[in-house]
Amino acid sequence: MSNNLKIAISGKSGCGNSTVSRMTAERLGLTVINYTFRNMAEERGVTFSALREMAEQDDTLDRELDRKQVERAKEGNCVLGSRLAVWMLKDADLKVFLTASLAVRAERIAKREKRDFKEVLQETEERDKLDHDRYLRIYGIDNDDLSSVDLIIDTDVNNQQETTDLIVKAVESLQKNR
């Protein structure tokens, strides 16, 4: 791959961001950066839910998370997977946004966390709204506005392997045109 390659992958919870970011990095021989609120919660010895509640009251948590991600991405060739990667990694060579319906995302989360679907569906819908409002308040970013994204992939119809294949093809095409 190129001497200098940065890929940003974003999407709402349950779209497959973490898995696809990891698979894409492995395929392309890049470092994966996927530092999340879950990592931050673990480091601070609090639950993920507790940290999310804290973030609603304290914008410095989001700013710290996003700063750490961008700093790590500046170190070299990478795939940055995060909710705001496509907006935060300004110099990304390829910006990818993964989509999936609310029901599919909630189903994936419920399965992964071994929880009740209806409960997760409601939480995911609430989380989407809270995240959207918080990103708008902190950064002026509307995470429903995908106008700056290079590639949008629907993960309702593309599995993780197919999604990774589409990203790798886009990278190959990008590098041919350099």
C-alpha cells in the first residue's frame, strides 16, 4: 500500500465500525485506531453507561476522546474507526460511513451483549439522539450530514467481509489515480 494512507470509518452504534475498521486495517497492513468510550470507561474504572451519562454533562470527555484518536492517527498509516472519524480526521485519504437500520443495529448490539432486543432498541434510538445533539453542541457536527463522506456502505445488505472488500477496492482505485 501507499507510503501515506489514512482511512476514516464512521457509523452509528451497531453498524460494524469496530469490526470493519479492524478487518480493513488487517487487509491493508495498516494500524487500526479504535479508541472508544468503552476504552475510556475501562481506564477510568467506570461502566460504559456511567461514562456516557458523564459525557452528557461534561464535554471535555468527548474532546479528550477525539483528541487522542486524531493524535494517534497522526503517527502514521492507519484506519481510524470512530463515530466522528470522517469529520475529525481532516486529512483522511478515504472517508467511509457505514449505515444500517435502527432495528438491525439494535439486533446486533442485543446479540453481542446478550440482552433483550426491545430494551436495546429503545436505548439505541435514545443514544442516537443524544450523540447527535452532543456532537452538534460540542463541534457543530451533524452526524446525519454525510456530504463530506467519500463512500457510504449499507451494512444491512453488505456483511463485514463484503463491506471490507468495498473499502479495499476504493483504496485501490484511489491509489491508481494518485
